[in-house]
Amino acid sequence: MTGYRARGGAEIQSLHDTGRLSVGYLNELNSRDDLETTTEFLDYSPTRDTGYLRIEQNLGQHVVAELRAKYVDSNYPDDYRLPQTNGPRLVEKRQDTSWTFGARLAWKLTEHTNLFADYAYANVDSTIDTYQYKQNRAMAGLEIQMTFADA
């Protein structure tokens, strides 16, 4: 994609002995080249407003749990033009709203290595049916932090 994306936001954190609470807001402005053909027009320049909450809690010396929630409102300024199988093209403004809820559990093996399990549920609603979905995501893995020194 060509064009630009500008993002700005703020986050407030509250730290305590065994964890952290983070609350934040992010605004994203896009000005990208859109997709336009003789039968369709897709707007690639949404304005997005995002709010999120994250709670991290140490459950002992080696285990960290995290709960998170995020809300995103995406507004596309131009009408979409989509081809239809039977009949005229659909012309409609696109607006998406999404909620994501997640949980993560990490076990610290060494100072730079973690085992983790992560689950997230996403629910995306849109004024254009093609972009609506619900999704469950699960991940498990090994994280290794690497540091490279300058020569």
C-alpha cells in the first residue's frame, strides 16, 4: 500500500508489587491509495479509534498471567462499490467495530526465555457483511529474547 499512516495515543499505567494495570487510547489516521476498478472501489484509508485495558499479574516468581480487552471503531470515509452476483453493485459506507478479549499465561524458564499459552476471542461487526466475523485464536510457544551488541 502506498500513502501514509499516522498514529498517536496515550497510556496510563498503574504499577503495584505483583503486576501492572494499563489503560490506553490510540487514534490512527490513514491516507492510502484505494483500490478502484471498473466494477469495484475499496477504501483503504480508515480512521480508527482504539481503547484498551490490560492487567498483568505475577503469580509467583516464574508465572505471569495477563487479561486484556480492546475495542476498535474504524470509519472509512469513501463509499464502497462492490460487484454483486445478481444485479447492481452495492454502494455503502463501511464502518467496523470490533471487540477482542484475551488471556495469556507465561512461565519464565530463564531470564530471557518464556513458555506461553495465549487465547483471544474477536468479534468484528461491519456495515458490509463481507467484513464481519467471529474468531477464536489460541497460541502456545517459546519466546526467546535476543540482544545484539554494536560492533
